[in-house]
Amino acid sequence: MKNFWQKFKKPILALAPMAGITDSAFRQICKKYGADIVYSEMVSIDGLHYNSAKTFDLIKFNKKEKPIVIQLFGSKPELFAKAAKEVEKIGADGVDINFGCPAPKIYKNMGGVRLMRDLDLCYKIIKATCLATNIPVSIKIRAAINLPQGKVTAMDLVKKVGKLPISAIMIHGRSYEQGFGGKIDFKAIKSVKKAFKGIVLGNGGIFTPEKAKEMIEKTGVDGIGLAQGILGKLWLFKQIKDYLDFGKYREFDMAKIKTVALKHTELCYKLKGAVGILEMRKHLGWYLKGFENASKIRRKLMVADSLKQIKDILNSEL
Ligand SMILES: Cc1cc2nc3c(=O)[nH]c(=O)nc-3n(C[C@H](O)[C@H](O)[C@H](O)COP(=O)(O)O)c2cc1C
């Protein structure tokens, strides 16, 4: 098995999966600014099974994004196996299984973090996926899920599945109940790093190079996964690398941010057409965060519906 995970210089900087955000355009720009590895948005194994064109669109990627991991969600071992074969067929470097998503729609259907309540099922899913494919299989998990019927921790899951040939674990240091905010449980991440022989990536709350360093130092992980911290700041990867290598990093000025925002918009439009322009609105809002006049510019951008209009607004206002 080609295990690309072992080839990286550490610490590994990964783009964590974000549904509705980490599409091909986003991933390509993150790669340009220092991401070592990118994860796709989560992709439904049922959608792939039923040949949904929309789901198949989600697993498309450009060679520039490699190495790329496609993340799958669902609950049926046999469909994970089938989907993993599909992911291997299209040339992705790795396949990841989502054991962390708390979204009600996924949770109610037994997927995402809900799976952590059924460790036997987790085992069956990972085993079926590993047996079905020759590309490395990784998992993304949460620190814990606390339920009236008892608590299940990341360590419980790792103990249950640790002997399966899993290549990497990304652990989000928050519980199911915490959602996407609140304190990161460094102890939980550190325990997983100690117990698991493969690559461990720590995830959660990394918004600055200083926070990245803190996560690495406090937990001893092999790398980190970035999510909300890079929204509107896709160059955070480069800043983290500079900080870890040289102890300092540069902030991007308005001219550089404008260049990234325009490039991102052009690429998104090229890949998705008019829909891409609508999807860019949220990203442009994030790029403008902290700018003088941001709310005025944002209001104009929120009604722009062509590439030309967006370019005109950014060129005249920034
Ligand atoms: C909008 C959004 C979408 C997300 N989608 C996914 C997903 O598809 N799969 C997944 O495993 N995690 C997903 N996550 C969780 C992130 O990968 C990450 O674990 C979480 O945001 C914590 O990291 P952070 O504090 O750096 O944001 C998503 C998070 C956000 C904010």
C-alpha cells in the first residue's frame, strides 16, 4: 500500500474537511499557501451508492490538490466499502471516515459522531473500508460524546479499532456537546497520540500560528488540521510554517488579500459557474473581516451575481 502519510515532513499541516466550504477551488488555494494535505467536504456513501450526480461532483478534484483525502459519511459498512473503491478508482490518495459530524441530519441517520455510540459498528465500518481499498484509510473523531447512558471517549474508540490498519487519525478536541466552539481538550488529543501508532493530527481552535504551536507542543501530535481558522485567511498555513521555522510570520496586507480573494472567485467561477459566484459571497465576507468599510463592501458583494461585478467592487473599494 502506498502510504503517503509517512512521507511528510512533520508537523503536517492539513486542511480539515468542511462541508459547503472545502471544495476544489478552496483546496487548490490552500495548497498554494502551504497546506500539505487537503480533505474534501464530507461525501455521502448513500449518494455514491445511488449514483447521485451531485455526490459524484463532490469527489472530483484537480491533480494540483494532491495528496487529497476524500471524506465519507454514512453508517453502512458495505456502502463504505463500495464508496472507498470508488474513491480509489478516481485516483484520490486516501479515504477518510467521518466519526465527528454533529449535524442533526447526519446524526439522526446514524452517521457522523452518532457512530461513536456504537463501537462495534465503528469497527465493522473501518474493517470493511480497509479490506475494500488499497489506499490509506484514516478516521476523523471527536474527543468524546457525553450521553445520559454514558460517556464514550476518543480513547474508547481508539482502543476498539486501534489494531485495524488505520493510517491516520484526526482528532477534534471537542465533545459532541461542544459543537464547534469552546475549549480544546489537549489531554484527549495527547492520549490518542500516545496510544495510536499511526499519524495523529490535532484539530480544533487553531486560529493563529501561536495556537498551532501550542497544540503541537501540548499534545505531541504529528500534525494539525485547520478549519474555521482559515476562513478568509487561507494563507494561515504559510504563516504557521514561517512561525514554526523562523519564529515569526507576516500578516497579509489589503493588496495581498484582494489578490487571493480575486483568484479564489475566478477559480470558483471557472469550476462551478454562476453557482460558484453565489457560493463565493460567504468567502468574500470572511476575506473582508477587519477591513475598514467592510460592512459597506459586504452589502454590495451580497447582491453581486457575476464575476465582473465582484471584480469591479473589489477593484474600486480595496
Ligand atoms: C462549516 C463547517 C463544516 C464542517 N464540515 C465537516 C465535514 O464535512 N466533515 C468533518 O469531519 N468535519 C467537518 N467540520 C468540522 C471541522 O473539520 C473541524 O473538526 C471543526 O471545525 C473544529 O476545528 P476548528 O475549531 O479549527 O474549526 C466542519 C466544520 C465547519 C465549521
